[in-house]
Amino acid sequence: MAVRVFLLGIVAFALMSAFEYYGLVKDLFLTNWWIDLPIHFFGGVWAAAIAAWFILMSRQRPDMVRCIVFVALCGIAIEVLEFFSGMRGSYFPYPIDTVKDVIVDLIGGYAGFALMRHFLLWQK
């Protein structure tokens, strides 16, 4: 069970990285408002999978609250990193972009948790 959750995390990380690479190579972050949506969505899926994996490794049953809190903390940490490293270039003003990014992180986290609960982990 934990191996499948970890593999979901790897797939989500690979998709997130592919979108990030494509956006950087084509210089799309300042011209396309949507380019970071899949990055944050798959980042949320990845964070939820990693949280669930750590919980499974501690021999507990993953729950949505702990996974979503972990996703939120990761999303906020990334936004703080963006702010202090000067990566504030976006199609939207920075505060709007930050809120949008964290919301999409949470949507991805919920989708990842729902996917794991339905297909990989346990019955409802």
C-alpha cells in the first residue's frame, strides 16, 4: 500500500517538474496566467501523497485533515520561498497570485487524497 502511495507521489512530482520545465524553457510565466496552475495542482497531489506515505510508515491510517494541513504548509512554504528569493514575476499581482497558488495547491491535495482513498488505500 505504501509503495503505491509513494509511486503516486513520484508521478505527481514528475508531472509538476515537466510543467515547470516547459514554462521556464518557453518563458511562459509572465505571459500565460494558467501555466502555474498544473504545477501547483500536481504539487498538491505530491504533498498529499508524501504526507500519506509518512503517516502509513508510522503505521497509522492517513486522514484528510493531516494530509491537507501538510499540503497547506508546503504551499505556504513555497510562497515564502518565492517571496524572499525574488521570484515574484507573474501574470497577476503578487498577493492575488499567492492566494491563487495556495488554493490550487489545496485543490490538488484534496484530489490526491481522494484518489488515494478511492483507488489505493482504504475503503470509504
